[in-house]
Amino acid sequence: MSARAGARRQPRRTTTIGVLGLAAGIVFLTACGDDSTDPQRGRDALNTVALADAPPAQRAAFTDGKVTRAEYQAAYAAFARCVAAGGGRLEELDQDPSSGLIHYRTGVKLGTPKSPDLSSVEGRCYHETFDIVEFVFSTTDPAALAALAASDERFYAERVRPCLLAHSVDSPATVDSGSAEFNRLNKKYVELTKNGEC
């Protein structure tokens, strides 16, 4: 699940799958591009969230202005421990070997760093231990961005394009993740899905 060209992307949380909102595989990210290794990108992502208000468990990950794979994975482990200790549900689905991104499911809404959903143990643990770390890592780490882009493009080829073609929507065989065309086609797919047509 990796963001691309254009607007900065924020991970979405759904009632079932985490890491950039992989809900039913629908995650269409929009922030990558050639600037993914730009040091300013990390600072911009950090400035997007109020780090002064970051929960104590997450602050150490931001001392050097970036979130490393090890810091991301340590924060996820803290999230998992917190959920288990509180009697909540967290299922790790898999981990991308190239980026370290962890795909997981909770069964409840988690919210976002700017709008946490604290109505469940999972949501409270997510906010206390992992939400900002996950957001910054997934929107700034080059390997995470590449993995997210590849995931988006696979989902387009396997799910989005077949649905669109079945509804007579012109859809190229390949499209760059995060491009205006990618976003337009995904928006149409979401509309069709909401109407029960895909």
C-alpha cells in the first residue's frame, strides 16, 4: 500500500484491516513520486501531525526526524502488546519483506493520527502506541512507498480494472499508482462497489 504523486496521503483505518487502510484491499494512495527520498518529505510528514501532542510511547521514534523500519516494527509490537493486554483483537495478516510494512486486522475502526477513534481498546492502543509512527513511516520510507505503490497497482489489475471493464469503463492495462488517471479510475471503482456492482 504506497502513496504516490500529488497530494500527501494519510493511512486510512477501516473496521477490518490496518496499514494504510487495506480494507477489502481498497487503498488508493496518493503521494509518491521521485521525491520519496527527499529529506524534506520526512519533515513534512512529521509537521502534518502535532508531534508535541504525540503520546509518550511514540515520541522517541521522531527524535532524528524520521521513522526507521526498526522503530516502526517496535511501535507495532507495542500496539500488539497493548491490544492483547486490554483483551482486544489484533490479527497480523502478513508482512511485506521488502519494506517491513505489516498488514493487520482489528475488526474495529482505529481512526487516524489527527482523528483517533478511542471507543475501543484497539483504537486507544493504536493512538497511544502506533498511529503517528505508522503514518510517518508509510508516507516517507522509500521501501514502504514502493511496496504500497506495487500493492495499489496489483489491486488495480486484479480487482479495479476487471470491474470497470465489466461496466464498460475504458481502463488501460496498467496505470501509474497515484496518477490523476489512477485516482479517477479508483474513484469510479469505489462508486460501483458502494452500489453493489463490483
